[in-house]
Amino acid sequence: MTRTETGLTGTLLDRRYRVDGLLARGGMSSVYRGVDTRLDRPVAIKSMDSRFADDRTFVDRFEREARSAARLHHPHVVAVHDQGFDTSAGPEDRRAFLVMELVDGGTLRDLLDQRGALDLPLALTIAEHVLSALAAAHAAGLVHRDVKPENVLIGKGGNAGGVVKVGDFGLVRAVASAGTTSTSVILGTVAYLSPEQVTDGSASERGDVYSAGILLYEMLTGRVPYTADTALSVAYRHVNDDVPAPSLARADLPPALDDLVLRATRRDPEARPQDAGVFLAELTEVRNQLGIPVVPVVVPSSPREQEQVPDAEKTLPAFQAVTVQTPAGGGPRGTQALPRMAHQADTQQPLPPSPGAREDGPPRRRGLWVTLWVLVGLLVAGGIGAGVWWFTGGRYVDVPKVAGMDRASAEQVLRQAELTPRFTEERHNTVPSGTVIRSDPEQGSRALLGDEVTVVLSLGRPVVPDIPPGSSVQQAEQAIKAVQLEPKRDQAADQYSAEVPEGAVVAVSPQPGSQANIGDAVTIVVSKGPPPTPVPSVAGMSRDQAFQTLTAAGFQPYDAGEEFSGDVPAGHVIRTEPAGGATIEAGNRVGVYVSNAVEVPSVLGRSGEEAVQILSQSGLSASDGGRGGFSFVIGQDPAPGTLVPKGTTINLTIVP
């Protein structure tokens, strides 16, 4: 005997997965909440209809597609954990099942049913998440084939709002391969099928793009582009009609969104974006151009949650709705619930007639006046109550906490509190960039409904700016102050530069791009102009040659004096001042010191008188030179060629 769907509850599939309760039921499968008893984690279990189990083609493809889907890891894809076949009820009731990630929330269909057309930030945020999942699938060679709101799950995701996940990858392909598949299975989601899927059953990445375009159309307008009494009529329009611009159904849509939807839903597949990744890039570009922010996704209440609302909370049969006008600008809005007056009119004494009314009129007219005055009294009382409420606190609201949120979340929270956010930015040493630092008025303050609340967003820590070499010091100081850092000048840090003119900025320290704390110093390094030219080394040159060399190098040589050197001949340069190799400014004077050493001449073999004369002409003197004309020199000290100071005495050895 075949089990009913709820009969699976309490069973253990594959000796591992406990089935707890039915979540949803469709024409081909049912989804249950379950527990993986081995890992002790909640899961969703999709059990396929038993009629597919005997189809070998379906079984083979089901296993292949499950393995492909399980390899698809993406934050916006429902993860597939396992697959198998349940035979616990006997071979006659063999069922294929998938074990998937449990998404605790509702579907996009639930959200559309509850809200109708979505506001632009929410619609585009959901579309980006869906396309992100499809793009990952297309990159992995996997086509979804059944993109529709029922397959887009929105689960609870913490402070950032709901998390969007796309499910049922590859499942349609497995079902389509089964011999039991009928036309009704294909037409079950015909509102989102591409023309080529309708005409020849072909499915590709561009088919997913078409379905995602229809999905975006529905989120923007609250309805699909084609509706009819039969699925065949809808399919006919997909094949033969162009999808209308969504702005025809919703006038406030910008033209860029019209163009985006129309490109994705062209009847010719080649005219669409080639895959979801390209569609996602185009959607993101349009969103950025329009300045539409990414916002937290609203988690819808599932139909099961709505069913749990007590009947007494769904209807109020003892009340009627009466619209109460309130002061302009705020206060109680919408409708007020007031008790019906028919029963009271039957049991209470009638009110006095209005002025001018005749008491002897027909009873029916008197009853009408009574009812009218009761309503007038109630309206007056309601107006007075509303006014008291308004002026004693009803027009005020507490400023909610937004510190620590991102911009989109803070804006949503403030607008929900009926306050108007205004965003400014400033740098902060510890709060990450893009996060709210504080609000003004601050959290918990009382504000009038509609008041503006300044929200200060963090720009993060200051970053040392990139200052091009050659900038003026004033420009550098302005750029540094603009990021809340303090410019600093230190002449000891200045540098010579052959490329940067003197007085212009060479660099800054720390380097550009370095993070700093607010108020930290940034040293501006200024150019001292081209580096000084080193003084050429002219030691050993003749005086004239040294002067020529120094002049050619841009210096002004001058005679600084004479000095003795036992290594440098007379008239040649001993040293300069500044010394050779020293760096000084071009054009400066350089003193040249020339050697005054005397080279001892040879007087050997000369007569004593002749030797004395030769030495005297060289600026030297002789130790012995008074002998007669027949004497001659046989020795001298220092030896000939020695360099000695002027006036040095040369010891001569003379004979006889």
C-alpha cells in the first residue's frame, strides 16, 4: 500500500535521515523537515513521487544531476548533501530522495504574495543574489531550467537580513527525462519558460537568463508579463510576443531597468546576455549608475506560519472599520476599529434629538438621527483622543541604535522608525570603513516623526596620500590635512634631486598608502636641488693644467700658496682646498696649493767654485766651496734628483 505524504513523518531514510514533518507538497515531490542523525544537523528532505522510481532513465539522470548539484558550492545555492532511494515501505513504494540544506524561512513567492511589487533596492538585491547563484552554476556547466519564485528560498540570516538561496538545480532535467513525464509537468511553470523551451524543449544558459528576466519583471511589477486562462495560451505569448517594458505596469521605473529586463527577455536567445554572469554584471552596472543601494533582504513568513495564526486574530466580526482623519504630518494613520452600534441602539435609551429635529417624527427617522449622532459623537471623541495622543507624545519616536551597522541597514532601520537619514563620513581609527560610528541625535533620544537624523559613517583609518614629486609644499600640506594627518617639515630630511626642482616636494614619510592614526605626523621631504658637484682631484698636475680642470668643472680656482712636498715637483699641485672629491656648490672658489720643492742638481766632477754657483742658482747652499780651482767634487748629499726645501745645504765632498 502506498503511503500518504504525511505518512513519511517519523520514518528513517537510509538508516540515517529522520523525517520530522511536511514543509511543502508539489505535483512531483514533497519536502520535509528532517534531521541527519549521524551529524545531528537539521536538513530538508525532498521525496520524489514514487511513479518515477521504476523509470531507469530517470534514476540514472537523477543520480547524475544530484552529484553535479552537490559539487556546486556557493553561498546563494541550496547545498545538496546526499541522495538515495527509500525502500523502507517495500519495493512497490520505492522513492528517490534528496537531502539538502534546510533554509528556515519562506520563498520569493511568499514574499511576492505578501508584498506585491517590491521596492527597487530589495528587488535588485534579490536579483543579484539569484544571478550570482546561476552564474556559479553556469560556470560549472550546470543549467537550472526552472527559475521561478518557488525555487528561490529566503531564509533567516542574522542582522544583515535574509539570505537568498536558489534550489532544485538539475532536478527538472531528471524529471524531464522520465518516461512518465507529461505535458502538464512542463506547463506547470510555463510563466517563466523561454520561447525555445516551449517550442523544442531546448534549455541553455540563455534560457535561465530569460527566466531570471521574467523573475525580475515580476519583482518590479508584482505580476508576470503574461497571464491567460490556460497554460497553452501563456506559452503561445512567450513564443510570439515580446515581453513588454515593466514601466508600462509601474510608471516610476527608470528606463535603464526597462532596457535591462528587455535585453534579458528577447525571444531570440542570441540577443540575450550569454549567461547569468554577464546578466549579473549588467544588472550591477545599472544599479551603480542609478545609485540604488544593496539592502538587507526581508524574510517572508511562510504559508505554514500564516496558517498558525488563530482564527480570532484573522477576523474581527464584531467591529467595523471607520476612517478617522488625523492632523497633517503624522499621528494615528489608516483605520480605527470601532464596535458595531446596532445592538447598542436596541438596548440603550435613545439620545436626545438634534436641535431642530421633531420628536414626533416617524420612529424610523428618530432611529436614524440616534445612529447619526452616535457616530458623530464617536468621531469627535476619536478626534479628541487622536489630538491628545499626538500632542502628548504620539508625534515623537525614540532614535533607534544604528552604530555598528552598514549604510543600507542603518537607512532601513531609521526609515522604519519614520525618521529621515542623512549620511556624512569621517575617518576613525578603530571603526571599519563603511560602518556607522554614531548618529545625531544619538540612540535613545526623542525626535519628531520625519526628523532628519545625521548618520556618521566611518572612512576607516587615514591613509598617507600619494603626493606626486614636484608638488609644492602647500599642495602637500593641504593633501595631508585633508585625510586628518599632520604635515611636518624637517630640513634635516631634505634631499638633493637632479629631477625635482629645488624647493619642491621629493617624497613624504611614511610612504603613500601607509595607514596611520588620525593626527599622526607626515614628514614632507623637500628637494635641495641638484646634488653638489665633487671637486676634481688635480694633485700632481701642473698649476696651469689644474686651473683649467677646475674651471671646466664649474669652480673658480685661485692660488692659495706654496708648500713643500718631497713627492711633488716644484710648480705642480700638492692639494686643493676644498680637497679633491669634496662636494660643494657649483661656482664656489677652490684654492690651489703648489709645491715649492727644489730638485737637487748634480755637481759631481765640478770644481768647488762651480758647484757652489750651481747650487746657489737652484736656491741651495754648499757646505764646502772655498777651495782652489784645481779641486773637484767627488760626492754630494742629498744625492742629485732629490726634492728638498729651498735653502737646503748640500754637503759636498771635494778633493784635493
